[in-house]
Amino acid sequence: MSGRLEGRVILVTGGARGIGGAACTLAAREGAAVVVADILDAEGEALAAGIRSRGGRALYARLDVSREEAWAEAMERAARELGGLHALVNNAAIARDGDLEQETLEGWNRVLAVNLTGSWLGMKAAIPLLRRAGGGAIVNVSSIYGAIGGNGAAAAYHATKGALRIMTKNAAIRYAREGIRVNSLHPGFIDTPMIAPFMKDAAGQKSGMAQWIETMTPMGRVGTPEEVAEVIVFLASPAASYMTGSEVYVDGGWTAA
């Protein structure tokens, strides 16, 4: 097995399914040893087992990204069982619909804990291992809604994704001279479990939201997790060696319209 990530170790949060699952699968195919990190134990274990059954190296690590001690445990396992760490993908995220008035303090704090604090804790935990490896890459999965205001809903989600965009640039500047690259990825509407409940109506037909997404997207369709995974693997690989602090959009043209 050889490829763009040959000999490297990558940890992907939210790695059990969706964009994270596709990234784990592709990274393994490209030669990486993969830490599938999630709180979906059955799905995460199954994905890691599937990678191993195809001759790859993978382990599942239960990781609540909002807990600093959980990050320490995941990094210790990466170092002990796979030999270190060369790339981190901060992909885990949750969303809530409420606007500024509808959102609750409890809901706001939970979204921030996962989407923003979790990514900060991940970078904080990963950087010593990346430094030990002589450098590496961090990919922070933001969103198109980290750069535009959307329709005024999901205030907490927008806030976290926008903050993650700028935190990425801050980290990129701080660690550039150490060979640690930090870039943000901004998917548009992707066919994942996060949006699946909104894509069909009660009769099982294409919903109004699905039609709106297709109309608003210049390419006229939602994206696939595999299309996003390709860009994640590129950013994590040596092919992106002169990219840091960049924001990369995989959105079918949404933000260009």
C-alpha cells in the first residue's frame, strides 16, 4: 500500500461516519495509519475493523472532544500504538437551529464546547506530537457558514465556525516556522447524517430544503463526503507543503454566487 500519506499517522475526529468516515477511509487507502476518533462506538469500531481487514492500520478511540483528558488519552494511544502523529483533522461538530433569541445558554455552550473548544483542545494536544515528528498538518473543518451569515438561523453554529476560521489563521502564523501547517476547510451542503433529516419530506420525496439547496448551489447538487475527503487528504499531505493559514472551500460554488 502506498500513497500520499504513506508512513504517516492521522487522527480524525467525528471519524465514524460522514465526512470523517470518508476521510479515514481515504487516508488509510493513501497509506496512513488512522485513529478513528468519535463517540459512536459501534460505527467507529466497525470502520477501523474494515480498514484493518483491507490491510490498513487503524484503531478506534472514543473521544469526547470537549474533554481535555480524553484528548490526552487519544494522543497517548496514537503515540503508543501507531508511533506518533503527523496530521490532525478537527471534524467533529454539532449544530442547533436557533437564532440569537431562540438559542438557550445551555445549547450555546454545548455547541461551543464541541465545535470550537474541542478544536482548540485538539490542536493543543496534537502540537507536541507534531513537533516531535518534525512537523505536520492540522485541518480544521469549518463551513461555508464560517464565512457567510446564512439565513440568520443556527447562531451558535455560525459563531463557532467563524471563530474556527480565524483561530486557524492564528495557529498557522504561530507554528509556521516549526513546520506545522494549519488550514481550514469549508464544506457547503454535503450528503451527511447532519443534513439527511431535512432532505426528504414526510412522504419520502425531495423536501423543499433539498430543492432550495440545489437551486442555490451553482453546481445544482449536494456534495459527497468523498469529495470533501479528497481535499482533507490533500491538505494533510506533503502536496500542500506551502499552504498554511488558507481557507479552502468545497461548496459547489455556493460562496462564489
